[in-house]
Amino acid sequence: MSYRLLNNVVGWAVFIIATTVYMMTLEPTTSLWDCGEYITTANQMEVGHPPGAPLFMMLGRIFSAFFSPENAAWAVNAMSGLSSSFSILFLFWSITMLARKLAPNYDKLSAGDKLAILASGAVGAIAYTFTDSFWFSAVEGEVYAMSSFFTAVVFWAILKWETVAHENHSDRWLILIFFLMGLSIGVHLLNLLAIPAICFVYYFKKFKYSPQGILLTGVLSIVILGLIQAVIIPKTVDLAAFFERTFVNNLGMGFNVGTAFFAVLLISLIVVGAWLSTKLKRPIINTAIMSFAVLMIGYSSFSMIVIRSNANTPLDENNPETLTSLSSYLKREQYGSWPIAYGPYWNAPAIDAKHKSPTYMKAFVLKRGPMILRRNDGAQLAFNNKYEAEQYNENNQLGAEITAEYIVTDDGKYAEQVFDPRYCTVLPRMYRVGEGPSYMAWSGYEGDKNYPLPAPQGYQNDYRNMADLVSAVQSQINRANMSNDFSSAEQMKKQLAGITKDGIYKPTFGENLSYMFKYQFGWMYFRYFLWNFSGRQNDLQGYSGIGGGDGKYLEGNWITGLDFIDERRLGPQENIPHKVMDNKGYNKYYLLPLILALIGLIYHLIYKPKDWFVVMLLFLFTGLAICIYLNQKPAEPRERDYAYAASFYAFSIWIGIGVWALYDLARKINWLNVGIIGAVGFSFGLLTMGINMAFGLSIFYMTLVSVVLIGLMMAIKNVPGFARAFVVLLITASVPILMGMQNWDDHNRANRYSARDIAKSYLDSCDPNAILFTHGDNDTFPLWYVQEVEKYRTDVRVVNLSLLGTDWHVNQSKRKAYDSEPVPFTAEEYQYRQGTRDVVYFYDIDNRESSSFVPAINVYNDIMKPSSRRKLRGVRKEQYVYNQRKVSIPVNKENAIKYGIADTSEIKMPLLNELTWTIKGTMIKSDLMVLDLLAHYDWTRPIYFAGNAAAHGDLQKYFQMEGLTYKLSPYQISGQQPFGTAAYTYHEQKTYDNLMHNFEWGNMSDPNVLVDYYTLRMVRNLRFQFAGFASELITNGTNATDSIQKLEKFQRAEDVLDRCFEVMPLNNVAPDDAVYHYLIRHYYDLKHLNPANTALAEKVDSLAHNIASKRLDDLTYFAGLDSEWTGRQLKEFGKAIYHLELIRQSSLTDDQMRTYQLQQQNGETPDSQGYYGILDGTSYDALLGGIGRQLNMMLRATKDGNLKGSYINMLKNPRDFPPQLIRQWLPEIYK
């Protein structure tokens, strides 16, 4: 059989394997994060967040159009799965093309060579199939799988061109590559990072190697990449927008004439250029022109964004209806910018502000002659649609001319701060204001003593700079301590901590680089890299990381699976806590994928350095180059490994090359070479052990495995080539098999419906025709999906508070959508237009703020007046202000009862006459729009809030829980919940019906269904609602005078608790927070209140024993740590003790100490350790005895004063450690 046929057959077999894997593990519905939005925009052809993904949307529409609404999400997810398996196919063919070039005779391959080449492709491709990051994206409806496909196919295409470059018309492959890149822009820009690798393939094929040629090609590749990303993509639209505005504003033509002229002009120039280059026989110029042409054809997919935005779809983010707004959309201006090559440090003082580009809006203006008419308040009479302009003109009998124009809504004045250049740097890594403490922790900040920061406002007249201020305050603290005025000293310490939160000095450039290498490269890239090729500790998000912040040694790290290495980095690995061992993301590859890839990398470098250089460029530009460009800040909202999938793709090529290397080395090296390899590797390992023991041991181990593998190949050196290749295949196939076995359980999303069902539960918590305010991605995007795609509860209007600060989201909220009526905002469009009332400041004019509550409508109306603008200190432009924070709205009791907002049959509290609350000092536009809604609220339409009740300030006292959302009610709740959280009440019957009967739970009770970390973050809120509702039922039952009603409430509480553990069992939905302890406490409350219920007693004791045994195992692990590791894992240590204390105190028969009091007490509570409750007879007593000594030894062993202070603060924090125990063990730290 010919090699070509074998290559195709095996390639498609690998494709079938990958497709089978991804289809078996595919998520059947929406996922969290952006998936709900992408599936919605694809299925419904709507407009998602900037910069959009129109090609993904159009293809997703094709995939999902033939499926029912309930299965549309599966279809879009399947598109990602197929994109990924096609990526694997092209990876296979790329590896075999590169491996074939390593064969002794390219055209006449032996049977052994054929098998070794095909084995290289199969092992490398299937290994990448099972990599953590790529598999994650392959089974959900996101853009990264399709983006990886385009990267794979363009890299394969340039390798294909290389094989036929000598043939006529070979340049068509280059034109195909540019077309694919143009298409890929409509998915994600990551594909453009393959350009440098592509350029060097072209250079090595067409030109003779020279240092100058390498340098020139490198520069040109960066120029081409920059031209496409920074010029062609944004500037083409900018230029078209300029033509459009010129034709409309200056030439008086209608909308879209300028756009059409530009399109015709561009096409004409391309046609003329192609014709002239052909006639003049300039093939390179012709190829360049044709490449540009097809790039623009691919890029033209973005016209769909404009077309669909003009259709005013229900989901129309940023409303990019014109080329001007499309330009802003493509530039992601909504998200702001960040410095890359030069910029300020986070604590750099601002010295000025500069203009930004103005923002234009398509408008219909009323004019008399050349002048635009104005309203009474001075605003232009400009409308965003012609109908409104005509109506206003007619209703006010203005007789004005209606003209189409592009008007400036925000002139951009003083929009960008200018920073003192002395506090700026090249390659600024630590730039984001507000992240100072994290930057300082990661960089080892001490600062440049030659550049102290200026003293803050209020201190500048007395102190030259921060250093002088800190010195003066420190002297005052010392004097207070000497005078035994410890209270004043403590207050000044807190003041000093607030003043110095951003440091005292400018950071050094070395600290800047330290942050880049430790956090941006180490934590945010190489950690992900090693997740894929070494092993992963768990799927918990790692926030602080090793060396930054608290040092999270048990969350989100990479591992090898080899205890003698991992314990050097992460502490003892024997009897590791359950949060690691029980996590499905605990994956161990024993460094085997990395070893095989490094063998391939080194072999490739030696025998084909040009090809190695090309693959290395792809690896670096899709990896570390992204790190430099993204300039990531500490504590990203989620792990970002998916962004580097193409880098891991490139590295997987070397896994495949490693297979060929083992096969080929047997005939190329001798035992002396093997000895040299071992000696060099072992020597390097020994040398590096003195610097980093874990790294040195890893080198030692990898050298040992490599030598054994190569030695094994030497042992079969004389075996026929085919047999030798088959042995290599058998050995190296263990790598992808191991990866697949380890990763299956934490990547198998089959039968998982948690994101969809939680979204439906949010909607089902709302009454008909409700308005539901949401916050973040995960409580918004899944709701959009179930409403837009599955058409579920479309009567509820979802309003995202994060987006409500934009004029386009307000506009869309004011339109009817499906069965949902418009949100009754009263503000006119010009009053909240971008650049108008984006921020409203509290400004007590002449100290006239009333101490009593004033009608909210008065405050709102004042803000809407042009006269409410004031010049504020430190702000150059006049700002809108208000001077009354205490507001009220009347309660229309009749409407509240009529429309079901108040249920007098269920809630026996009296209805209020008015609601009162205090506005925070500064309102952003979303706050203003909520004030608008409430100020004009007529109590005919229920208003709900999702998420954290405390986030809504004073309004929380009027919240009524009816499932998972908080309804604004005409009742006031006093006191607090048992958890020290916001006070609110429950509608008992609705909440009971929802939790017990109406809600679905995404199959989380099935042990085969994956409940990952981000789902667990949602679960925490679900359990919290179960616990809160059970608490209220118990309280109501306790207060009931009727014995039958009392028992009924208690039984309901037990049913609710049972339901919680039924739908979210601990064996599959891991408990790693305090909420489930509250659930246990409520069980014990019921046990104490109803001692005759022996079944309940057995149930709760069994449950508590089960959880306590795991926590005791964890505590045993922590109690066995030495002083160094005790300090490093102190927070986790405290959590284990804290959780056991919650269980112990909940189980005490006399209920001496309520669980929630641990969070409120000041540590003066008498020792209650004489009672062990459910922990009686366990190892808890013995462990506690040694822990006190252990903590004392840790503090004595800590010589670093700052570190010791950090430990003491943690020990004294009642949310980290039970204070009554710490007072026993370490009374001296309170002195």
C-alpha cells in the first residue's frame, strides 16, 4: 500500500477516534461563561460581545438550524467537537509531513519508516486530543475550538505548499492561507499568530540561509502580523467610516452612500492592481494583491454583524449598526486598553489628561438652516430613528427640517490620563490601578528608594512625599506605644496601611520583570503548559499561586504524580487532603508526555533545525507572546489556559517527532552516545538541585527515563525496521492512553445540564412579567440562552446591571422582546446617551442634604436637569451631581396586592407605606437607571435581583426570597440571617414548591456527571438558599404556638434539607466551604427540637460522621507538617479546624455555641472543648493537643518579621481559625 494512501487512511482513523471521544463527552446543552451567549448568537443570529465572531455564528446557525430548540446547543457544541477533531486530523498530517523529512530517503520509505512516521502522527495527534486545555474547549460551544482548527489548517497548508513549492501555481496555497486567515478573523484573532512561522517556512524554502535573511524575515513577519491586526482589521473600517461620515455630514447624502462608495473604490483598486500586476508580469505583487483580496473577502463576514444589528435583535451588544460603531466594537473599546511596550506602574501619579477620539452616533436631527435645534435644557434635538424625529417635530409644531447626520456624543475630552514619566517604564507589567497588593506580593516589592511616591491629597502641604509621611506616622505610632496608648497606635496602623496599600516607592524594573516571569509566564502560562504535559492537581481555580499572595499550595497547581518531586513544591503528598484526592481534576501523567516531547524537540533541533525553528516560533508566538500582549493582571476571573491551546498544539508536534526519534536513534547512536546523554542530563540535574530541588529532581528523573527509553531502542537495534517501529509504537502509545484515562472523568460532560437548569430555576423563581436584574456572566448568559434559544419564560425581562451602564443596553431594555414588555425606564435617549451621565457624583451643595428621606423622584428629576452639573475638584469637566442620598418611594398597596407582589395570605407582616434607603456616594449609569425605575415604580410589575443580596445596599431589607432570586417587596425585615448575611424573608409556599418540586438540578446527583469547580461556585449559592430556607422554617416552627403547625414546619425543614443532599449529594458535589456545615447544623437543630425522631438522629449522625472523617483526615495531614509547611498552608490548616469546630458545636446536645457565632464573636467565649459531640471518640482531641505546639513552633521558626505578622493576622482572624482555640494555644499574640 502506498505511503500516501496509508497517510490518508490512518489520518482519518485518528479523526474518527477524536470525533468519537468528543461526541461521547460533549456537553448536551449550554455551559457557563460565554457559551450561553455564543450559542444564542449562533442559533438566533444575534450580536454578541465585542469583537464578535460572525463566522462562528453563521456556521453555528447552519449546524443548529435543523435541530429542535432543546437540542440546538448540542448542535453548536458538536460543531466545536468536529472543529477540534479536524484540528487533530491536520495535526496528524502536519506531524507526518515533518517526520517524513527526517527519513533517510524521503521518496523511498521502508516499511519500518512508514510505520514509524504514521506512529509519530498518531501518537502526537491523539496525545493532543486528550490534552486538558484542548479537550475542555472541544466539548462546549465556544470560539476557541474553531480558532484552533484554523491554526491547524493554515500550518498544515504552509507545510503542504512547501512540498509543492517547485510546481506551477503553487502560490495558490499561499492565497488559500490568507483566505483562511480572513475567515478566522470572524472567529478569533489567535490564528494570526501563525504568521511568523508561515513566513519562515516560505523563507527557508525560497532563499538560502543567512543571518541577515533570518533577521529580515523576522522583521517582515512581525510587520505583516502588525499590518493585519493593527492596520487592516481596524483601519479599513475606520477609513470606510470616514467616507461614510464625509458623504453624510459634508456632502449631504443619505446614510450608507459613503460606505457603498468605499466598497466600490476598494474593489476597483484590487481589480486594477491584479490586472496591472498580471499584465506587467509581477507575480509577487499579484500574489500579494490576491492575498489581500481574499483576506478581505474572509474579513467581510463582519458585515453580518452590522446587518443583524440593524435588525434590532433582542441581543444586540454595543449596537454596531454603523461602520463608526463597528469600529469601536472591533477595537473592544468597551473593555478599555492596557499598555504593552510603554506605560505607567499601578501607583504612578497622574499629571494630566488627553483627548481620545470622539464617539459618533447615527442620528436624525431637527434643523433650521445650518443650525441644529435644541431642547429647553440645551441638548441637541437628535434622535436615533427617523420616526421619533418626525413625531417630535409634528407634536411640537416645529416645522423643522429632519436631516440625517453623524453627531458626536462624547468628544473624548480628558478621557485618558497622562502619567508622570518618572513613574513609567518600558514593558510595563504592573499597571492596573487597584491591584497594588497583589503586584507587590508577586514581584517581591521593595521599591526604588530614589523615587518615593508623592504624598496623597490632603497631606501634600505637610510632606514632600510618601516616604516622609510614612516616617512621620511611624514615629507617632512609636510614641503612642511608649505611652501605652495602644488604641491610638492601632488606629494609626490601620491608617498607615490604607495610605501605603499601593506602596511607598516606584517599583524597580527588576521587580517589574520578576512579576512578568513569576506570574505572567510562570503562573499564567507554564502552569497551564504543565497541566497538559505533566499533570494537574485539581480543577480548583488557583488565585494567589506559589510565591504570590497567600500561596495556594492545594489549589490549581501542576503536579507530576511523583511524590519525591511534588513534595518539594507543594508539601508532603502522602495522605493529601480530600479536596485534592477526591477532585476529578487530579490527573497524573508522571512527566511522560513532556519527556517524549523533549526527546522530539532535541532530536528535531539536531537533525532539522529549520523545521524545529518554525515549530518553535509557532510554540512561542501562541504562548509567551500572548502573555506579553495580554499583560494579565493578578486574580483573573477564571483560568485562561484555553487561550494557549495553539501553543500546546505546537508542542504536541514534538511528541510525535519524539516517536520517530526513538525509532531512528537506535540506528544513529551507540552506547557511548547514550552514556554521554545520561551524563549531561544527570550533571545538569545535580547542578540545578542547588537552585531548585524540584526542578533538579525533575531533570534527573526525565534524564533517567530518556536514557532507559533510548537504551531499550539500542537493545533492539538489530531488529528489523518494521518490528522496531512497532515496538516504539507500543511503548509510546502509553502516553496518549495514560492522558485519556486520567482526563476522561473531568472532561466528560455527557448528561450535564447544570448551567441550563440553574438558569431555568432563576427564571422560575420570578412571577410572570417580572424584571430580573442580574450581575455577572454566569447568572446572565445561561438565562439568555434558555430564553432566546429554548424560548423558556420569555415573559421575564433579564437586565444585566454590568451592561446597564451602556446606552445600548438601556435602549434594548426599553423595547418589547418576545412575551416581555419593555422595562419602563422614563429617561429619554439623549439623557443617558454615551458620554452623558456615565457617572453621577454626590455633592452636598452648601451642606443642604436633608437628614430625612426625600422622594426618590425628586432626586432623579434633579439629576436629569442640566443645572445639576458642577465643577468638582480634581475633575476637569463639569459632572452631574445630586445632593440627597436618603430617598423613598411610596408603596401602592392596592397594586402590590392586585399584581401579586404582596401576598397577604402568606406573609402576615403589615405592608409598608413607603420604602426608604440610602444611595451610595457615587452612582454609575446602571445605578441611575435603577433609580429611574424605582422612582416611577407603580407596583404593577414585580422586580427581582439575582446574586448577592448585600450588593444592593439598603434595599436588601425589603427582599423576599422565592427560590433563587430576591423580590423587592413592601415588607421590611429586621435582624440578620444566622450566617451574618443580609436580612430577607422567604415566601414559604413558593420557595418550598420551587426547591422541592419545580426546580431541576442538572443531574448533579448522578456520580457519572461532572460537577466542576465553576459549577460548584454556583452550587454554593444553591446550598445557601436551602440552608437559609430551612433556618426560617425551623425558626417559624419554634415560634409557632400550635403543636401541629410546629411539627409541620419542622418536617418541612427536614424535607428541604433532605432534598438538598438528594439533588447535590456530597459524594459528587464536593463540600469545600462552610455552607454545608450550616445544613448539618440545621439537621441537629431539628434533632434537638424533636428528640423523638430517631430516624433523623441516625441520619444526621451518619452524615456528620461522614464529613467529619474526611475533615479529620485533612487535619491529620496538616498536623503532620513541619514548621515551614505549616506556615505555607496555614489558611488551609485553619479551614480544616474551623470546619471541624462547626460540626462539633452543631452536634452539642446543649447547643452551647451556635455555629454562626464563630464569625461574630471577639474571642472572649469561654472554652467549650470539654464537649466533643459527634467528634467524641475520634482523633480530634489528640490532634488538638499537638496543633497548639505546632503553631507555636511555626511562629518561633519564622524569622521574617513581615511573614510572621501575616501569620499572626491569619491566626487572629475568626474566619480563618476558631478564636477560642487560638486564645488557648497562643495567648501571647493578643497582647
